[in-house]
Amino acid sequence: MAGKVRGTWAALSVNPGSGAWVICHAYPGKAPILEMHGAPVSVSITPAGRGEGPVTAADVDLARQLVTAAQTYLAEMQRLHAPTDGAGTAGPERAA
């Protein structure tokens, strides 16, 4: 983790299972809420001080980091899910 941690902080590890879903609630004039639901846990991500002030450059930077990490997560999940040719790599006829 880079940077100085301020305010409320928690660490949480979630294995949401196959029924999990993710949604982003957007509101006019107010910061969005990103949520992941998977029984029995729901996780919400919002900027610190949501509703108490404008979205900051740091908030936008964190959102960009979330997108980058999610893209990496997706690529790794797709790589590991891909059928293999027996040598541990996706065969040319099986690659998506």
C-alpha cells in the first residue's frame, strides 16, 4: 500500500462465490457508491467525507487505481480460466 493512511481504515478479504454481483450507484451532484454483494457480505466503496464536499483529485486517482486493478484481475481470471493445450498454455485454436 502506497501513501499515508488517514481516517477510517479496514482490511477485508472476501470470497463472494458464484452468486456475487457488483453495481455502481450514481447520483447527480453527489459521489457514487460502488458495491459488491455476495452472501453473506456486502462491501461499499465511497470517497471519504461523501456528501460533505466535492470529489477530490485523490478520489479520482483512487477510482483510476480501482479500474487498473480490476482490469488486471479480469485478465488473470481469463488467463487461468482458459482451456490449456496440455503444456499449461492456451492452444491457438482455443485462445479467445
